[in-house]
Amino acid sequence: MKKQIITFAFTMIFSLFALNGFTQPPPPPTGAGHGASGNQTGGNAPIGGGLFILLGLGAVYGSKKLYNMKKEDLES
């Protein structure tokens, strides 16, 4: 029980620290000579590529676990 409480406490602490990362202000606007019309702000980093990598790795990990489970079932 003590191990579960400690694990929960660490999870909550790290979650609160992670929420702080979302509160960063946007980047400052670029100078007047940027060549585009209107007030342009800095760009954002794309997250689509990283998301697909994580989904792919999760699928590989899950299929490996299923393969090992079925292999153990057949051996016993």
C-alpha cells in the first residue's frame, strides 16, 4: 500500500510540473522587415511525425507481447 501511495504522489507531482510547460507565452513577433503582409508571429513545431512514431512503436510493442503470450500458451 505504501508503494502505491508513493507512486501516486510522484505521478501527481510530475503531472503538475508537466502542466507548467503548457503555460509558456507565444514567441515575440518578428521585426518590421519580414517581407510578409500583416503582423507575423513565430512558427510552431509540428507534432504529427512524433505522434505517428509513438503509435507505431506502441503497435509493435503490443504485437510482440501478444506473440509471446500465444507462444507461451502453445508451449504449455
